[in-house]
Amino acid sequence: MTETSYTALIWLSYRLAMTFAIGIPLILVSWATFRKERAILRLLQIYWKVTSLMGISLLLLTDHRTIGYISFFIAPILMVISIWFWIDLNEELTDLPLWRPLPLTVKIWRFSLTSYAIITSIISIISIPCIYATRNTYCNKWLVFPNTMHQRLEEIFGFLFGATWSQSLAAFLGYILLIGYLVGFIQWLLLKLPKQGRIAGGF
């Protein structure tokens, strides 16, 4: 694979994430809130909890923490599971008439997000060797987008608080959030899932 095509695949992954994993769900949250669609709002609340792993991954990749490659690979898989897993929400969404724009858009988004996750997971596989490798040209290309986001946060952080937002601080925050994420996920997996099954109530 040439360096140019490698770079194109990486940026495709990030662009798909910004569109299907962040942009469209934000629109759906606003739309569902306005229409007071409780089932859709509940689904999106769960989705955003799970999707926070992607933001954590970007914080870790900002400082080239290798665990960020792993979490970035896992995040899309968990995101797709989070929107299809729940029996009660699936039934409620099925009962919504598809001729209404919002339920139809949600259905299209769910299938689109699934396609995004498959594509992104395949692309992310090529980043796995970066877990074991030192900094090199190919691995550094995965860091361009996180570093760009870091620079924007650094400007905002400095403007609002007059303080420095460093890469080390971003990685430290990423580790703290990742620990909290894992604790919450394990707690749900071991305690709530056996009791509730595929009912979204306590997630």
C-alpha cells in the first residue's frame, strides 16, 4: 500500500466518524427532543454513553498512547451493538410508523452506522502494528487528526481558562476516563446484564 492511499484510508475513517458517529446523532438528538420521541431519545442516550470511548481514544492518541489504537478499533463495534442490542427499544422503534421522517431517518442511520463500523474496523486493523512499533511515518498519520483536535482544544482552553492544555494532560484525562468507562462497563456486564437481559432500562 502506498503512503498516499494509506493516508486517504485514515482520513476516510475519521470523516466517516465525524459524519455518522457524531454529526447525524447530534441532529437526531435535537430532532427527537423536539418531537418528544422517548424511545429514540433513550436509544441515543445509550449510544452516546458507549460512543464516549471514541473521544477517549482521541485523547490517548494525542499523546501517542498505544492503548488508543486498541480502543479506537473497539469503539465502532460497541457503538453498533449499542443501537441494536435492546429488545424493548427495538420493539418500540418498530412500532413507530416509517412514513414519519424521524423514525425513517433513525432506521437509515442505524444501517449507515453499521456500514461505517464495518468499514472503519477494517481500516483500523492496519493501525494494530502501531501498538508494538515506535513512532514512524505510517503510525504518525493516525495522529494527525487527534493532534489537530488537540490544537483547537488548546486554543479554547487557553482562551477560557488562561491555562495550558498539554498532550500529557490530554493523555492523563484519557486514562482516567478510560478507567471509569471500563468500571461502568464491567459493572453493567456482571451485575445488570444478568438481571435485566437485553432490556435497556438500567443501562
